Amino acid sequence: MDQTRLRREDFSYEANSRGYMLMYKGQSIGGAGILSGIFGPNGKQGDKQTQDYIEYAETDIQDIMFGNPGHYGTLIEEINSR
């Protein structure tokens, strides 16, 4: 993957107490969370979990930007080739 083509502003994410989703150029590329149908945390626990998921998303973006895209690399390349 050509790291010189990656710009931080092309990445975004959505996060809540149930998980996070990473986007690259407005397209979903993956994330993590709890299964639908499973009750998630709420109240103060939910706020803490949301903060944790935000940190995970930011860490994923930093890893990608620093040349370690992991499983996101293939999808990023596909989006860039369109």
C-alpha cells in the first residue's frame, strides 16, 4: 500500500457503547463491537465503553497511517483504485 497517498482527513469513525466502525473516504472498512441482540453497557459504563471504542478507532487509524494497515489494507487499496 502506498502510504504517501493516505491522508488523516480521509479517515473517520462512528463509535457508541456497542462498538465502532471505521470509514475511509466515506466507505466502511471495518470495526469492532458486541453482537447485536446482546445487551450493551449503559449509564456510566456505557460512557466509558464509548470512550474505549473511540480510543480503539483512533489507534487503528494511527496504525494505518504509520504503515501497519493490517486487514484494512486490502479494502483501502480497493477504494483507492476506483
